[in-house]
Amino acid sequence: MGDRFKVQADVFTDGHDRIEARLLFRRKGSRRWSEIPMNPLGNDHWVGFFDLEELGVYQYTVEAWVDPVTTWCSELERWIEGGADIALELREGATLLRPAAGRARGEEALELEGWIEKLQAWSQDSEILADPSLLLQDPIRLTDTIPPLYLPHADRSRATRPRRSLSVRVDRERARFSSWYEFFPRSTASEEGEHGTFSDAARALPRIAEMGFDVVYLPPIHPVGRTNRKGPNNRVIGAPGDPGSPWAIGGPEGGHTAVHPELGTLDDFRAFRTRAEELGLEVALDVAFQCSPDHPWVTEHPQWFRHRADGSIRYAENPPKKYEDIYPIDFETDDWEALWDGLRDVFLFWMGQGVRIFRVDNPHTKAFPFWEWVIQELLEVDPGVILLSEAFTRPRRMYHLAKVGFHQSYTYFAWRDKGPELAQYMRELRAPGVREFFRPNFWPNTPDILTETLQTGGRPAFMVRLVLAATLTANYGIYGPPFELLEHVPRNPGSEEYLDSEKYQVRTWDLDRPGNLTEFISRVNRIRRENPPLQRDDGLHIHPSDNETLLAFSKTGPEGGDRIVVVVNMDHHHVQSGWIDLDLAALGMEGTGEYEVHDLLAGGRYRWRPGPNYVRLDPGVCPAHIFRIEAPSPDPLRPSRGGEPVA
Amino acid sequence: MGDRFKVQADVFTDGHDRIEARLLFRRKGSRRWSEIPMNPLGNDHWVGFFDLEELGVYQYTVEAWVDPVTTWCSELERWIEGGADIALELREGATLLRPAAGRARGEEALELEGWIEKLQAWSQDSEILADPSLLLQDPIRLTDTIPPLYLPHADRSRATRPRRSLSVRVDRERARFSSWYEFFPRSTASEEGEHGTFSDAARALPRIAEMGFDVVYLPPIHPVGRTNRKGPNNRVIGAPGDPGSPWAIGGPEGGHTAVHPELGTLDDFRAFRTRAEELGLEVALDVAFQCSPDHPWVTEHPQWFRHRADGSIRYAENPPKKYEDIYPIDFETDDWEALWDGLRDVFLFWMGQGVRIFRVDNPHTKAFPFWEWVIQELLEVDPGVILLSEAFTRPRRMYHLAKVGFHQSYTYFAWRDKGPELAQYMRELRAPGVREFFRPNFWPNTPDILTETLQTGGRPAFMVRLVLAATLTANYGIYGPPFELLEHVPRNPGSEEYLDSEKYQVRTWDLDRPGNLTEFISRVNRIRRENPPLQRDDGLHIHPSDNETLLAFSKTGPEGGDRIVVVVNMDHHHVQSGWIDLDLAALGMEGTGEYEVHDLLAGGRYRWRPGPNYVRLDPGVCPAHIFRIEAPSPDPLRPSRGGEPVA
């Protein structure tokens, strides 16, 4: 929303005649195209722009035609410059203009008629024929004056367009720039061991808002199934009183549109949401289309599930494992139309409660055509709805989910913990054919993902992963409080599951635990809010470093004015230093002499100069710089050592 | 023709079920698809191949489906390996196989029925249920045996294909590999100043065949216009007796289907063509759709030309220049259907005389849709017809002509005379999105193009440009005898026109002129004929050199076995030496120790080793190496100096 949209097209024809090209665009559903001229960039490549001013879908296309009048104008200039006899050319011009004059109305028709008469008169005017260059000079300036008058009435009956028009969906700003904080509301009670409620969760919100997040995302808030309910640390059968996994959705109290009684009521949820909004936080809900055996749909719509040869419903399974607290939904059911309506209604129900952001659980295991359909349905109700795809699957399937409409997607970021491989991954995500539709949302951790890096890298690892997530992409999120409290012990060696994971038990957190990152996270989020380049995914550039554990990259704003340079020490255990050779051309700073970089994270200011500059990062202090490039030094000749602190 | 065609596709679905994918192909016009299985390459990328065995168009597409039986097989294996209870799985397998058994006939139906019964029996067989791994072992090997039996009868009613099938046109081999020799038959008379005839031209053919060419291309052989006939060196009005330009087509004797009387008769042309064929030479004719004012069409079809305001026919013009010996054809005439038929009939007439190759003059100044239509029409008559596009225009228009059907195209090769820019140009031509449809035909000179390089570079320049044209691309040509006789004087300084050009006058050539390149050209053409990598455009790789005046590149054969390495000194005036660092991986020679390179041009043999090897090229001797890489040395440890001659 609010962006200027750039359309490029190859436009060409045989021969040497002049082409006119127009960019046509309209809101989907509108009958009238707006149009603006496109400009040639050379080599048959043309460009045009329009502004994306409203949410929803715009259609656009290109229309072009071979124009006889502008061709005549340009040839006339060349005949005159070459000293040719132009009497016949002038008569021909009058003939070419006549149909346009016929199409024009009122004042414009009269003006065109006037030119036709003048062209005819000049074709017999000995003074003009003796010195035709008069036609190109004041006051006549024929070839400058005729085209703008004529073009609105050009004959476009043979204009050509591509077979299909294209479309672009305009999303609200938060689809492009968002900072997510995921937490389990049931772990927010003040008393150790108590099940938290929405009121408790509301009391957790000010701290989250102060840290600078703008989306709070809750795991499923629905009744938790009882049958085969999991125990702590994913024990197959839990003990009585175990709270189970929130992703085993549905019980006697209801399914996907009900609220887990221990969290409170729907009214309590709405109060929570209202409190969040007061604090500038949007609530995102988890949509996990799967059912516990106790979900009402199991008895109301048994045909929505797959059955085994003995008539029983098939559990979620990944041979040789079965997940006996969950039934997957059968998207291939004969009753698919009712099923799809029912699933859509889950979204609509929560949209009715004021929720506009959803994180969708494992969408790649559900039918792609369903997503394509349901996202359209939701956007018709509210074009500001945003869906985050939790797909950790192969790239083409993740990209396909973006193509069918998901606004944001989880990525492989969590597992890219070496500088070169992360740089390569960024190149993949920013490649043409991906960047146009795929918006990555980087998460250093989730309730399912405690990476080896976080398990073994200590506090520096948490800081590095946060800085990378928050600066490489404009959308990022953390799962807290485990993140800011540096939780790093896995359930088993080699596992990425948290020990005593909140997925299976209620936790109570000491938010003031020494070494926590609350302050650091607040600073990073403030830097994001204050620096427009960090609010977009475009403008990313990776810069060379002579030490591959130092990853250096920059983000520039859409106008190129603001510039952020990030340097990260990917080695969590050792001081690393090296020379960063910023590509000044990529930063729009060709020919700059010295310039100042201001570390927004640690506060230092350094004078840098073209060529490599020295950087040294101690993970024990701060493993990253987030520099803003300040206006180039007024005195480019003042001597300085690269990387030497200014203040 | 004869190539194996590789089709790659992204094939994926939601969920974890198994996909089957088939490559379908058929000759255009056939109703029956042939099909072969595609294989997954990983990351949802699949590949399949079929052989291009006939000329003309093949259609192909990909069909894929989610298969329940193969999914069941793969899950069964995992259940068994995990020690799960598989009784229900076996019953489910029987249910899944039943519809396929119903679709099968005869023996296959009985076999499938047999499996169904066995699955049901095993589901109650305590021995099997106690040790289900028996199902995966001899003699049962269930999951190996069922799929090939089942798959021909799989339910493909929900299989999916792309919306449109694709097509590939199979051309005859000469479209891929050809060596052209252009000459003016009127300059072949044995007496100085005489107008040569087809009989004279036939006597010129053995020398051309001995040089190793396989296409002889003649400028227009039609009656030359009289009105405003050009004089020598493009003088606007010629003197009586001047022969004029063969591109000013048409006179009282006829137009595009007539033969210029001074060359002989149509019978004489056929005799010339027959003689060429005896020598292994194909005759290519020039098709220039433009008319002299004396062309029969001017009176028979005046509506095929553009008229000016005074009723006169418009000359060919490029303001401020007019070409008063030529009328261009108006492709926008209301009578376009008759015009198109008439132009097509010109091709058909000459195809009737046994001509199967045409060089089309300036196709980019004629309507693209005409070419698309006419090329289809011609290929329906003879799928072996080949058209070379003489378009020197912007890249997208040249590429478009290839897309509408031209088999080969002229290029900017003539003007790329620095190593790095030629390397860059080759990368452009070999880029995905170009290489699939655009076949370059490299010409060091043409009757219109005597480049500055040839004007100033002396004999070495001619040798270099020949070697480059003949080895960078599989299709190339020269305009002789001026090329092999080192003609290099322009009409005016700064012009690319030949002095005393054959375009406007009859010339007599001393073919034994000292220093001529006949022998050198013969050698290069022989190297092309004997080395398959030089007969294709794929397999090109540019290699690094530490001296940018030394351009190094390689061609490898389709099977990767044959390898040619070319090194050219682009500096025509000085000896250049440097180190060529062959990319052995690109040559399929990773891990090779020493190897021998054999210079097919100068005859030397050198022992090279991994890493840079020394090359020194003296333009006064031979400015290029064309190496064949011989089998790697049997003793990779034998010491040698890089680039040291072996013999």
C-alpha cells in the first residue's frame, strides 16, 4: 500500500515506424482503465508507473500501437534537416491528421482542423518551401505542438495488448513490515503452576509493546482434546490434569470457534484484543486445521476425515509414527464443498472478533486450491487480512503457497547459521521470480525449533540471530519468553524440541532473569521503527568481507536516501575482525570520499572511506554493528584511518 | 534432428503423497500421445527425455497425478520397518488395487486380482503379521512387484497437465551446422569485364567445395531494374551498360520468379544447382521482398505499394535519404491476403526448382505476422526448408524473428572485435531464454560489411575472424572471393562499404593472389567437419586468461567426450602471450592430472596440466590455436612445464 508500482515491457514492431505505448490499470471490478504513457528505455524496453492507493487487486496491462502521425512528425524533421522538398510531406500530414480531427470534439477538433489547413497552405507556400526549418522554430514548432494535441485522438483500433492482463494485490503495510511476538497465554499466570487466562495474558502485553513488537501471536486458544492427550515433553499418554497440546483442537466445549475454558470466555478474548490494540499490538491467531478425537466435527461431519479399512478414523501419521491425539482433515472428501465452507467460516468467525492476522499451521499439507479459494474469500470481506504460512517444506511448495495468496511465509532462516550460506539464501529469496511474491518472515526460534546454534552459542547467538532476523527481513518474529530468557536446553541431545516445552505444559517465567535480552530487543525494534530501509525487503545488498565469519549487508530505502549497514560476527565464541569492502555503487554513493557510520546498536561513530574498512566484533560485548551511514564528510581529504572511531 | 530432447518440470502437490509424472509427446497432427515416465531430480524438479526422430513439430506436455497405490506401497515399507501392525494396511491395499484390477484386461487383470487375494489373506495370516518383513523379501517383494503391474492401470481421471502443451520444431541437421559461402555469380566470368553466367558460376564451385563449404549462397539472381539503376560505388545514376544492384529486383523480363537474362535461363540455374549437389553443396537463394520500378508487380498490383499524396509510389527511404531504384512493399495494404499469397509463391517457385535454403533480406522491415505465417506454409510443403534472417536490428526484434520461425540469424559478431566484449556477446546468445530458439550464423564479412578490423588488421585479422566465426558457432559464412583474397579497402574512410563493390559492378578475381587464405579456410572447415563439438552451439565455455587480448573458449560434444579448446590472439599487430586457466570442471575433466592438447591448426602437441598453461601467439605466423584435448596422460605424475611442446 502506498508504493509506486513499476511496469516494464518489451514493446516493438517490424519496420522503423514510431510506437506509442500506454500503461493501463484499474481496480479489479472497475470497467474503466486509467492510462499513462510509457517511456522507452532503449533496446525496445519500456517503463511506466502507477501508484497503489487502495487495498485489493489492481489489474494492469500495456497497450501499444504504431503511430502514423508521430512517425510522420519525426520523419518530417529529418527531411527538413536534410534539405528535402517537403511539399508532398505536408500534404500527407494533413491527410493523416484528418481522421483524428474527426474523432475530436469541440475546441480540440477546431485546433486540429486549424493545423490541417495550415499544413495544406504551407505545402503551397513558397516562403516555407524555401526554408522549411521555419516549421520547427518559434512560433510554429510544428513537431512539438502536434503530437500532444493529436495523441488523445489517435486511431487505436489496431492497438495491441498482451493476451491476458496481469494483476497486483495491494496489501496493507503490516504485510510488508511487522514484528511478531509469539507466546502461550496459559503460561502467563502469576502463580507458579497455575493455568494462565486471557486476563493474565493481557497483563503481559505492556512489556511486549515496550519491547517494540506490533503483532502478538497466540498458539491455538481453543478447547484442548482429552483423548490421548499428550503429557509433558510429548509423552504419549499424559497424566490426569496435564493440559495437553493446544494443537489438539476441540473438546466437548467446542472446536475451532470456541475458547478453551481455562483461558476464559470469548468476552475475555475480546477484552484481551482490545487491550492489545490500546498498546499498538495486533492479535494474530493460529489456524491449525486438524481435530482432536473429541472435536465436534468428528461426530457432526465424520465424512470430513479419512477412514481406515475397519471404519475407524485415521490418525495423523508419518510412518512409522502415529499422532493419536490428532485427526487430519480429508481435503479429498466428497463433501469438500461443505468442508471448505466450514473452514472458511472459522476464519470469518475470528474476523468477526476483530482478528485480522492469522498464522496458518502447516498449510502445505492441505489442498492448495483450498487456500487459493479461501484467501480470496477472506480478502473480499476484509482486504486487510494477513496470513502467515507456516510451511517448512521444499522451496517450490513454499513459493506456491505465496502465489496462491499467503502474505508472509516462514523460511529456512533458523538453520542458516554460516555467513556465506545465509548470504546465498538471501540471494535466493531476493532472486527475480521469487521476490515479486514471496515475503519471508524470519524466526530465530519457534515452539518447535530450538536450533543447535541457540543451544550451543550462548547469549551472543541469541543476539546475532535477533539482529539478523530483524534486519535482513522486514517481517520477523520471536517466540518468547524463551527467546529473551535465553532458554537453550533441548529435550534430548540432537533434538530441536525445548525441554519442558510449553507445547505440552504450563510454564511460569521469571522475566527478570539475569542476562535477559529484553533491553537489547527493545533497541533493535526501535532501530527498525526509526529506519525506513529496515521496513522493506528490497534494497538488500551483501557486501564483501575478507573474513567469512563477518557477514556484511546493507539496506537502502526506496528513494535510496537512507542507508543501513549491518555487520555481524557469526562466530559466537571468538572475537573476529576483518575488512569490510562496502560496494558504494550499490549504496548509491559512487564517488563519495569519506563518510561517517553511526552504530545505532552500540552508539559509536566511525569515519569510513572508500575501500575496505576495519571492523572488530567481540561476541562477549556486542556481536553486531547496525550502522547508519551519515551524510558524507564535508572535507573528503581530512586524513583518517579506516574504521577509526570518531567519538 | 536426431537429438535427445530433455524436458524438465516442477511437479509438486500438497501433503506427503507420492506423485507419478509422465512426459507425453506426439507428432503434431497425431491424436495419440506417446508417454514415458519422468524421474524426480529432487526439490520437486522432474526430468524426462524423448528422441526427435522426424522432421517437423512435436507437441509435448507433462501429466502428473497423486497416486494412492504407490503412496500405500511406500508407507507400507515404513510401517513394516517401524514394526507397526499392518493388518489394516494390507486390507486397505487390497481396496486400493481393486479399481485398477477392474480396468485391466486379460492376464494383467488376473495378476492384479491375485495380489488382491494375497493381500487379504496376509491380513489374517499370523505368520506374516508376526514378521511382515517377509513381504519385502524374496519371493514376495511386494512393494517392488506391485507398482509396475499396477501403474499402467492407475486412475488418471484426476491427473493434471499444464493448460497448454508445448511444442518443439525439429529441423534438419544443416539448420544446426552449416558453412556458407556467398558469391556473386556475375563475377565468375573468365574474361575481365564480362558478365558471368550460371555456367561460369558452376565452374567456380569445385574450389568452394574443396574449401569445405556446404552452402553456396547467391545474391538475387533476378532481372535487375533499369529505372534509376545505380552505378559503380553506389553512384546515384549509373551509366548505360552498368549492371546495377541485384537487389533492385524486377524488369521487363520478370520479377522474383525470373532469372536475370545475362546469367542465363532457368534451365541454366537448374544445371548450376545440380552441379553444386554433385559437389556436396546446397544452393541458397536470396529473398529480398522489394521491387525495382520496372518490376511486373508495380503495374499488376500497384496496391501492393505505398502511394504518396500526389499518387506516385513511395521509394524506399530513410529520411533524409531516398533509394530511387527500389519500391518497398506495403505489408499494410488492404490487398494483404493476395500479397502474402504472392510472396509465398515466390518461395514455392524456387522450392520447385530444388532450392531448400533461403537467406531473407531485412525481414525486420516486413510484417512479423507474415513471416510467422509463411514459414509455417513452407514447412508444411517441405519440413527441411531453412531460412536465414538477415536482421541487423535490436536484439528483441532479432530474437522475435527466430521465435516466429527463422532457422538462423545474422548477428553483431562482425563488430565484436575485443575479447571481453565477444565473450560477453556469447554469454548473451547462450543465455537461457535465447539459446533455446536463436541460432546465430556468424559472418566476418558480407557485401555490406567490411569492418574496420578487416580494413586495418591485415591478414591476421582475416584469420582471427574466420577462426572465431567457425568455432564459436556451428553456423557461419564468408562472402568471397573478397574474404579469402583479403580485400580490405573501403569506398571511403570510415565506411564499411567495399571499394568497387560487387553490389554495383561486375568484378573479376585473381583467385591465386599471393597471401590468399584458401588453404587456411580449407583447414578450418576440415577441423569443423572432423570435430563434433564444433557442429553444435551448446557446450561452449569461456575460460579465464590473464591477458585479455587472448580469448580462450572450449566446445564439448553432447556426450562430453570430445573437447576442443580455442585460443585466439585478438591483437592483430603484436605477439601476445599469457596463461590460460582452463576450467577443467566445465570440460568434464575434474581431477585430471596432465593431459595433451593437439593444435589442429598448426600441428603442435603440448602437455598441459591443471592450472594455468602458457600460450604465445604470433599474428605473423598463426594468430590462433584450435586444440583438441587428447586422452589425459597415462602418467599424471610425469613432470612437465605448462605449455611445453611435446613434439
